[in-house]
Amino acid sequence: MAGAAAPAEQISVSYRPGIKPMAYYITLLFNGLVTGGFLAMMSLGMSIIFGMMRVVNFMHGSMFMLGAVVVFVFGSYFGLSLWFGFFVAAILVGLLGVILERTLIKRLYGLDLAYILILTFGLSLIVEDIVRMFFGVTSAPFLVPDMLKGAVNLGFAFYPKYRLFVVVVSVVLCAGTWFALERTRLGALIRAASERPNLLKCFGGNVPLLISGTFFFASALAGLAGALAAPIRNVSPFMGEEMINFVFAVVVAGGMGSIAGSVVMGFGSGLVSAIAAIFYAPAATAVIYILMLVVLVVRPGGIFRGIDISHFALHYTPISERARRLFMSPPAALVALAAGLVLPWLVYPVLATDILLWGLFAVGFDLLFAFGGLLSFGQAAYWGTSAYVTGILMVWVGVPMPLAVIGGVFASTLAGTLFGFIVARKKGIYFSMITFAFASVVYFIVNEFADYTGGEDGLHGVIRTPLFGIDLRNDHVFYYACLIAVGLTIALVLRLLKSPYGMALLGARENERRMMSIGYNVYGLRVKAYALSCFICSIAGALYALNHQFVTLETVAWRASGDPIMMTLLGGAGTIFGPFLGGGIVLLMRNTLSSITDSGSLFIGLLFVAIVMLFRRGILGEIVHHWIDRRSATGLGPNHDTSQPEKAPMKVAGIGGIADA
Amino acid sequence: MSMLEITNLNAYYGESHVLHGVDMSVDAGEVVTLIGRNGAGKTTLLKSIIGDIPHRTGSIRFDGTEILGLSPERICKMRVGFVPEDRGIFSTLNVFENLTIGRPNGRDAWPLERIYELFPVLKARSSQKASSLSGGEQQMLAIARPLYMGASFLLLDEPTEGLAPVIVDAIGAVIKQIKQAGLTILLVEQNLPFATELADRHYLLENGHIVREMTNRQVSEEEETLLEHLGV
Amino acid sequence: MYRKWLAATCLSLSCVFVADPAAAQMKKSSFNILMLTDLSSVYSETSGPGDVEFVKMAVSDFGGKINGVPINVIVVDNKLDPALSVNKAREIIDTQGVSLMTDVSSSAAAIAIAKLANERHILTTFVSPGTTALTNEACSKYTWHYGYDTTAMSAPATKLTQEGTKKWYFIAADFAFGKSLLDSFTKAVKANGGQVLGYDLVPFPSDDFSSYLLKAQAAGAQAIGILESGQDLRNAVKQANEFGLVDAGIKIVPGQINLSDVKAIGPDAWKGVTAALIWYWNMDDESRKYTARFTKDLKFYPGDIHAGNYSAVYQVLKTVQEIGTDDPDKVTEAMEGKHFTDMFARNAVMRKRDHLVVKDTLIGQVKPSSEIKQESDFFKIIGTVPGDQAYYPESESTCKHDW
């Protein structure tokens, strides 16, 4: 390909005679400390919040960005010096954090981690879009204050004063925070509240105040980090996005809730990234994820044992047992099939096929999530891998279409199964983060092999060839072909869920220890579930490649992992057909919004927030809840609580008694 | 007038009715024990007093004030101290931090010197992480804490559970000293000899009902039957 | 009576034919222009609303009608998503009909659209994307690569190397665009006797370029080519200043540059920077005239891609008017080999073989802030490279031209 050719000579340079090599390396390491400083401050805040409230705050990245924006606005419009700007940024962002905590996040305490993650993700989209509307993508210059301009002679090299300042400030703040937490009474109160908030109440601790105060501090820290970054990085609404992904990796690898872990891992990641930049630049960002994966495999709790969160199940099945049985019943399947048959006549056929395939992808995700109790942030790795392998087989190897599809699905499922063996041992948020890191690494690999995958340009020429004599180039015909494939897959899923395996899986989601104590191999159950999920996502991905006849990096990007989560929640987790409905709504919204407005992210963010705050069961779940469960409630005693999480799977799996409260 | 007066207390866990019409009282300076088998409702009764059970009916009067509707924080401020069965230790804090986590309340709060006098091990280990303490040492910490906070009434849930006899004796000695210092104690215990050593009276609980009020002599005399009854 | 009626009928029928002869030859009843552009994400300032403004200006300069049929502009925010672009395009083609697609932000989306255009015979002018694939393996009869491509951007490298800057180091974005620039720049440097000391392919996006900049300095570079765009480019240049590279006399040469880039970090951060521009608002009277109209509606100054859209739409409409039909085959044939000069392109040729629109490429140098008398007047034009020298030769294209 003409565009992707590299120069004929490849020269790698590490140093030149005449320049002290030590100086050069040390300068680069200092740069690593600067990056590490930002990571450490951000991770510290996130870890504290997590330790205190078991909240994974996706908005942290937006707070970083807001800190930078505040400092820019006050500097440009009010002429406020950077020194004051730091304080103003920290306080304003801290206040924003507290307001959000008191109004929104507080309502979700005690509920599943997934809700808060999604809420904060939605909020970050809203904030980002609002900032973009006011400040645009670019900004005016914002330079360093005079006192910190220029460079300092460190003896072996000259180093920018401001960067040195940043390193000093971040070290001081991290050390100060550590000291406050470990050596002061306030710190003891915070640690106690993090460990056992209800117990602390008995000793007179004002837990809500401690929580809000901690949230303020962590947010202020993020805002301050952003303010510090403003002079040396370009201030833009998207500043927080990349940052937040790294921060997650650092926090998880350091040990969730461990301050020392976050700080050490933060600075460490910065250094590792700087070193990687010396030797193999393209890996500079991927290396942070690889580091995280290595740490988690070698030392599962993070390098410093953080809070033990292995007993955190990730439940998100607010639908009742009755409702679930309804969704898995033949009438529901028939209704769905009928809807599927008419869809391409209501909606543009290629879009209809997209809805079908994204819906199937989301079902693959939902299988793990609602039925297995595992929230995966990386199913796009299989959706995309399958699409790429199918495409590569057809375009470069010349394999006929049906075999290529089989090949793509097989390769992707195999990769998923192998990865499943590693990852099924992890639970809760660790599971989620590892799947996220893995998907990031897959993205990196796909981009690295741009000669085959087309990289940013994408892989084109994945042509639909006739199958069994039928010409698939007609979009309607292809839609029905996909409908058959999707229908068969859903039938398989339903079959499995109703089988003993399915019941066992649900039992393991409810109470792992109990299942293990009666002899179930929970680990094996999870591996199977993961492999099955990958299989489903792979089928959807291979067909997706054929639908568009090209494959691009979007299929392995973060958003492709986030979309099925959104679609599932919107349509209703655990409802089998909800993900299709959710997929339909999201795709139609995107399609229509793109012609109407440029604020698509804002709407989608609002949608997320609305789902999590107001209708957690998703559309189908809410409809069924109001229709079935309310009706049955009137026939029973006044105390009958119809919104209890299901206990039936335990009974069916052979476990009696009341589940542990 | 009794320090603690409970009248017709009923408590519920969801739909389960776990305490049925409990009537009992504790006078100032007394040590009273609750005995009964596992699941009889002893811990629930303690938790009901401290305000940790949401659904209750009846009356609980402490020092003349009705406390049934109050939150645990308020009751705690009224100088009622609770030592739960799992000791309620913050494992990430050290001994000193655990001990002083609550603020001293009132003139009767024990100063640190006095606490260290009674519990020398806490002084020795004051900067160690609480999770590194032995069971007995943790129990000492758990008992010392409400004293630091100035409690006048102590609720102790199975303080000797799982401890070696030597440690049990040490705990007994400590509780005696506390009683001598004038505190009122409501004790839940399965260890009958231990209970009779310290207590003035006993209430026998069965399936959420108080079935008997017994004297020390009665408990000693009927020890064998009681033990069978308790399923120990 | 009957005769009068017949005469009236004939007269009215002939009016229909005579009054609008061209209309009868237009295949569609309206001329729909579909814009697939980035309205809300990272390229919304260099493309986006500015492109829409100029396209609408071109349409209104034609009086809103072409050969008697109305012209409609349909704008879609493609969010740089290829799947969304293709889906929306197909849908609009099927439901409303499209005569011209223009702009198309994102190279991946462009390549996909090129295939669609070829399949459905829709004229397309790519202005935003820079990938050379559009005139090589992804070329097609109906599509034109109108804006810039990465080979033209290497003109300053040629100039500087000829003038004595021999030692180069490159920092390039690790995806097709960056690699393509790396290829062009390396060729330009070597062809003029220069030396490439080394290069780094940096993940896109990145925040911190200091490692690579210091590496370049340690290698002894006299010039560093920062083959990046948008946020990454600005970060890199900011950091080059921070580490004193600019003060040390090392020349910074970006792979491409926009007004918004200069504005974002201030002209002084770009001290002495030389870059290729395919258009500049202050280059001559023509450009200034159209800029004045632009800035009346939008509060910022237009960049090259914005102007490129005006020209693309204008030239296509002009061709349609000249030949009297919107038949895509005839229009594209009429465009092949056309020479023209307009407010955007000077001495331009619409190349027949690979459908690349080559034009004079300017070499601009960023003015220090003391010399800037007018808002957004950041560049001083220090040279012009004719199209046939700036772009790669037609013979080197791998386009099969199978039409």
C-alpha cells in the first residue's frame, strides 16, 4: 500500500558521541516522573474514592480536564496568575465533585458498581460536550508564569523549571496525602469509614461528612493535576479521555484502595512509559496496559494489597424471576422474530442489519453480565478480531467467504477461550479492568500490523459472495441471512440458559461460595461462560465485516466495548431481547442525531444518566415489571416484596435455605 | 428506677418475627447476662437496644428516656457502649487509633492512663495494626474503647467466644474491675461458669422469648440441663 | 375551436421544452450535495461548520439553481466514523438522491465512501482527508482527491534541505497519515542530499513528546519533522519550545498546519516554522475577498480545507453547467484533464489518470507576534511550488484507471 510504506532505511539511535548518555537518559526519566506525577495524583484520588465508597469514578478524567479549563479561563479572561489559578481550579472542581456526589452518586450507594460506573461515564460525556460547545476543540495559548520559565541546570542537563515544579508538587501532594491518611486522626477516621462505615457510626463518626469531604479532596486533586498540566499540554475537552484509561490501569495494578499502590504504580508507569519511548515508541502507551496485565497475573490483588473486593459481586439483574421466565418463553421469541422479520422494511436495511448484529454482540456481553455476573469492558476485542480475521482471510489469503467466516469466528473464540482461562479467576472490578486492558492491547496489535489490517485506513474489499446460489449483495437478502444466523444463535443461548449449566451459572452469580461448597466448579463455569460470550460476539463481528464490506479500527476501539453495555442497559439486562431493542434505539438515535445536531455525545450521556437513575431495568425490563410483577403483587400479602433479587436459581440448582442476607 | 427497662419488645427481620414481647430490666451497677442457644435472639436483643434493628415495636427506656426510635449514633452519645460479637475492630487502623476513634464524652470518660493501667497490652501494642493482635488482645481493645468514650452502660456480645481459658480469665478480671468502677453491664454469654462468676442475674432466652429469670445459684445448680438445652 | 386548442397545446408543450432546455437533460430533479463532515469532534475546527459555510456560499453564488433544478445541501455529522458515514450516505442516496458528495472527514471513511461512490456512480470530491490511497489503490472514476495529500506537504522539507539543512529527525503519528507523511518527507530529504538520522512512530494520540524530541536533539538533528496533526502537533511544538530546542536553533517542520494550531498555542511558539499550505486566506486579493464574506457569518478565519470545499463544489457545478447535464459519467469525463484557477487553487490540474487535483503549493513561514498586524494573519508566504513538482508524478500512481 502506497500510504503505509516505511522508508527503506531504518536507523535506531540511542545516543551520539559527544553527548553524555547518562544525561540524556536521566532527562527522559524525569519526563517519566512528570507523567507519573499526573498519574499518581489522579490515581490517588480515584483510589481514595474507591476505598471510601466503592465507587469507580469515571468522571475523574473530566475533572482533570475541568481543572485545566478553569485555569485557562481565569488566566485568559480575568488575567489571574497561575498561582491563584491552582487554588481556584482545585476548589471549583472539588465543589463540583461534592455536588455530584450529594445529588446523584449518593442515591446509588450500596447498589452495584456497574450503576455508578455508567452514571459517571454518562456524566463525563455530558461535561465533555458542554465544554466543547463553549471552548471548541482548540484554545488560546496558556503559558508558564515568569518565575517558572526557563530551565534549571541540574548539573548533567538542563531541565525545564516548570516540569521540575510539577514533579516536586506531585511528590509533595502524594506524600502529604499519605501522611494525612496514615498519621492523623482525620486520616484514621477516613480509613475507618472506608473499611466499615456502619461501624464507625456507632463511634460517633459523621460518615456522610467524611464521604463528601473525601470526594471533595479527590476531585480537587484531579482538578489541580489538570491545572498543573495546562501549561505543558494542549488544553482541550478531550484531555481527560486518554488520562482516565491509564488511571484505571494504574489504580487496579496498584491495588484498589491502596494509596501507596496508586502512587508507586503511578510514578512507575510514567517511568516505564518513558523508557518504552526510548526503545520502541509505538508501545509507549500500550506498555502501561501490558504492565497492568502482568502485575495482575503475577499478583492478583495489585502490588500492594488493596481492599479485598473479591466478595463484590457485580449484580445488575433487577428483573424478577417471573420476568426472566417470560423473556425466555416461546411467545417472547415469536414476538421478537416477528419484529425481526419486518424490521428491514421499517428501517434502512443496512442499518437494520447493524441493529441485528450489534444486538447480538450486546447479547454476548449480557450473557456474561446479567447471567454470569461479570462486567466485561473488552468484548470488542472479539467482535473486532473476528471481523478482522474474516476480512484478512478473504482479502489477503483469498479464502472463500463461508470458510473465512468460520475461520474468523473460530480464531476469535479460541483467543477468547484461552484468555478466559486466565481471566475467569478474577472477579468484580479486577475482571472488568483486565478485560479492558486486553482490549486495549488488541487495538494496539491491530494498529501495529497495519500492513494487513489497513490500520487507520481500514481493511476494505470484504465482498459478499453468493452463498448456496443466493446473491447476498442485495441488502435485504443479506439481512435475512443474518436474521437466520442471529436467530439460531439466540435459540442456542436460550437452550443453554434453561439447561442445568445455565442454572448453575446463575447460582454461581448469586453466591459463589455456596456453589463451591456443594461441589460446583465455579471457575469452570465461568470459563465456559466467557468462551460462549466470545463465540457470540465473534459471530456478530464476522457478519458485521460482511455487512459493511470493510473493517476499521472502530471495531476494536474502546467505544465498541462501551456500546453493547449501553445497549444492554437501555433495553434491559437479562431480558435476552432487550439488547436488540437497545441496539435499535442507540443506532437510530446516532443516525438521526448526526443530521440534526453536533451534540450527540451530550444526548447519549444524558441517556446513560437517565437509565441509571430512573429506569434501571431498561425498557423491556420496566415494561414487564409494571405489567407482570405489579399485578401479581396485589394477589399476595402486603409485605410481599416483588422487587427482590431472584432466589429461585439457588433452589433449582439444588441449594435450599435462605440465601445469605 | 432501672437503668435499662424493656417492655414488650418485638423485633422483625423482614418478615421473620425474631423477638416476642421481651420484658426485662437492668439496674444501675448490675451485671446481667442473657443466655440461650444459638439463634435464640440474644444478639438481636443487644442490637435492638443499640438501635441497629430497623423494625421494632414496644418500649426501651434508658435512664428514663425512650430510646426505641433513636439512631445508633444518638444512643451512642447517651453513653451506651456496644462491643459486638466480631469485636468491631478496624483492621486497617492501629491499636491507638482504634481505641481513640470515638471522642470522650462526659466527665466519666476514662483517661488513657487509666485504660492503659487496666489494659497494659494495649499500651504495649499501641502503634501496631489492630489486625495483628491476638483474639484476646482484640477483645481487650473492643472493651476498652467504650470506656474511653465514657460509656456508663456496656453491651457485651460473647466476649469469651473462641478464646483460651487463660485469656477468658483475664477478660473476666477486667470485667470485674469495670463493674467495680460502677458501670452497668448487659452480657451475652454461652460460658456459664464465666457468667455466674460475674453476673447478678440471668435471663434465659428461647426462640425470641424470655422464658426464665434465674439467679446465680439456680444457674449453677441446673448447669447440666442448661448446657444440654443450649446445645453446647 | 379545435385548432385553437391544438395550437395552445403545442405552444405550451413547446414552452416546456424551449424555456428549460437544460432541465430536460438533467437526470435528477434536484442537485443534492451531501456533506459528510466532522461537526463535533477533533476535526470540527479544521473542517465542520467552516466547510458548510463555504459550500453554501458556492451554492448561493450559483443562485441556488443549476441548469434549472434547485441545489440542496445535506449536512451529516459523521463523527469520523466510517460505518456511520457509509450507512447515512447510502440511506440518503436511496431516499433523496445525491449528485455530489463532498468533504468526508477521516481517511478510513473516505476510502469506504470511495467504494460506495464507485458502486453507485456518485461524484465525490474529497477535501478533508489526506491519504494517498484515494489516488492509488482506492481510486475510482467518480471520485476526486481535491484537497491535499501527504506528498505535497513535504515541500518545505525539499526547500530547507536544498538550502542547507541536511540532518533530519522525524517524529510521526503511528497510523497511515503519519506514516505517509514520513515516507514523503524522507524521500524529499534524501532526494536533495539530506540525511535522516532516525525516526519515531508515536502512538496517536499522545500527550508527551519530550522523549522523542530529546532523542532527536541527542542525535544531532538540525531539523525535526513533527509529522502530526491537531492536539498532538500542538503538544509536540509546545514541548519543543519548553525544552529549548527552538532556542537552540533546531528547525521545527510540521507535517501540516492549520490556523487553529497557531492560534491554540500562540505564534511565538511556532517561531520560524515553515510549512506547506495549499491555501492561505491572505495570499492574494481573491482569497481575501472570499475570506471577508466568510468572516461576516462565522467569527473565525477560514483554513485551506474550508476554502477547498468552496472550490470543489464550484468547479463541479460549473462543469455541470457547461455540459448541461448532471450525468456522473459525463461530468467526470469533462473534469478529467481540466486546468483551472479559482479562489482556492492556482494553476490547478484535475489529473486524468488518478483523479488527483494538483495545484500550486505555498510555503509559509509563521510570523513572530510582533509582525502580526491583523487577526489570524499568521503566515508569510516565502515560496510557491508548482503542482507538478509538489505532488508525486502521475506515472507513479498505482491507480488502475480501469474505466
